Amino acid sequence: MAVYIFNRQFQESVRLYRALKKFLGVGKTRMLYLLSILGLTKRAEVRHVSWHKSELAGFYLRVLFIIDSQLVKYRNFYLYRIYLSGNYRSFRHEAGMPSNGQRSHTNASTCRAQRGRFVVTELKI
């Protein structure tokens, strides 16, 4: 039987630690904070979570953190704002190059590898 947390289905045998890390925007620190609020440990499995605690986890995820689609919208808005400013940083960002003064001749391969991944066209809210 599956358990639903914040409209996502999880198997009962999965640890809650791993299940909560699947949400975009919830890393290790935020997940541990959420578990401490709920009064659960890192080793607790999804099957040990009551319906009330799963609803409470969904509430806290919604209220305390910017996650999933909200995080994507926030990121898109931030990048669109940089793009509209028309400064040097937006030019470098649009070109897929380092924008904070890093050396680009030998060690910008990670920044260049992401080229074409995200292009700001227009703001969609």
C-alpha cells in the first residue's frame, strides 16, 4: 500500500529521509528540520507515519519552504529580472559563461556544460 505526502505517492518500505529528499528544494538540512518538527527520526519509514503526520508534513512543506513549481517560478523570475537589466552579468549568463568573475580560459567547463539548458524568453506567471 502506498502513502501520499503532498500529493506524491511513496512506497511504505522507503525511509522518510529518502522520500522527503525527492522534493525539489528540500535538501538534507531542511528535511532534518522538518523531521524534528514532526517528532520523527531519520530512520523512520513511511509506513510508520500516520495520516495526520503526513498531512502535517504537507502543510509544513507548503508553508515553510519554497518547493517544486514555486521554486521553478521563483528561479525563472529571478533570471528574467537579470535578463531585463541588460548589464554585463546578464550578458555572461545568457552566453552560458561564468558571471561572477571566475577564470574562463581553463576551468569554466562546468558552466559551459550547462549551455542551452535554460533560456529566458518571457515571464510566465
